[in-house]
Amino acid sequence: MRDVCNGGHFLGPTVRVAGRCICMSSGTNFAVARVADGPVEITAAVCEQVQAQWDCIKLMATGGVLTSGTDVDDAQYTHYELEAGVAEALRFGKPVASHAIGAAGILNAARAGVDSIEAGSLSGATTKPAGAMPWVRIPARLSIRTAAMRAS
């Protein structure tokens, strides 16, 4: 669909697609993600997504409501780990989105220089940390309550 819309073969929006999200072992969406622990593995995972010709990179900074055993308030990557992923994506000109709901993950992602923070609904982080790159918060369309009901 991306190639059809973006190539002008079909009337539609410009589509920017991330491939497999990148998460820590047993982290958010681990069943469908590219699991990577530590800066070296995260860098390799970003390279794989670039090689697969995805438009952007998605890093999972916190737990999520639909992955059993994760907590939305837990930062799953340090800002140094996220920074490694952002730096590698930047080397290839790819923007980075970060799934982050809790304040610690949002702050880690902002400090790492991500381009957007997806969800951010329980943030508690009302201001950008000093020295953080400009970023955009993309609120989740699905409420946490609705998501939790769907998961049960």
C-alpha cells in the first residue's frame, strides 16, 4: 500500500511505515518485535530495519497495555540505549518514533533525540528535559481503559 500510494498509482495519503518495532527481551510487543538488548544489538536491529527499506524506526521505550507482564511506567531502555538507536537511524536519514507511555520512558526517549513519542498518555512529563531535541507527542487514539478491556 505504501508503494502504491507514494508512487502515485492510487489516490491516498503519503504513507511512512516502520517495520518491526525494536524492544528489549520480553518487552512490549516482543512476540512481533525485533528483540535487541543493549546498544550494540539495538544498533544492529536499526541496521536491519534500514536494510529492509522501512521509512522510519520504532523503538519501544516503555511497557504497554497489551503486552502481559509489562508495565507502562517501566522504562524498558535507558536513554543511552535509545540514543544508540537514534544515532544509527540518523546515520541513514531515518526518523525515529518511540512508544512511551510512562514519564521515565518519555524522558529517556526525549533525551535520546527521537522525532516523535507515540502514546505518551500517562506521561506525567509535562515539559521537555533540558538539552532534549525537539519532538512531537502523538497521543494514542485508543484509551487505556478500552485497550485493557480488549486485552482481557
